[in-house]
Amino acid sequence: MASVAALPKPPFCIGFAAESEKVLEYARAKRLRKGIPMLIANDVSQAMGKSTNQITIITDEEELSFPEKEKLQVAEEIVQSLARHLDKLNL
């Protein structure tokens, strides 16, 4: 991911951080380390084997935390957030 994000004209890259502790701290560091504009973080210990998940979307501008929802609803939140972010960037 970091090598793609470092290309002269990189595609818009989204990372995922499935962490089991210090979720936001590790996710923030991962996003910066990879040089990506957006990262979706979740506590993997709370989501494995369940039909629900709780995520935080991290960008340079904001951190959006969503309550626990069905995974399909979580996917919809990610797509909507991505669309808003791309619209702001005129992409």
C-alpha cells in the first residue's frame, strides 16, 4: 500500500486496520506510515464471527466513529464517506 501511495500520481488509496488493542492509536499511525488519505479502523476482537461491526473512518480532516451496525450497513457508511471525500477533492 505504501509503495502505491508513494507513486507520482497515486490512485486514491484506502487502508484497513483490524486491531485488537489501542485501535485508534495504531490506526492513526498506520495511516501516516502508509501515506494514505483514508483508513477504516475496527476492533477485530469485537467483530470476528459477528454480523455487526463498529468502525472509525480516519482522514487528515476528521475521524468519524460509527455505532455498531450490521456489516452491510457498515459497508454503506464506508462507501458514502468515500464518495463525500472524493467529492471534496473533485475526483
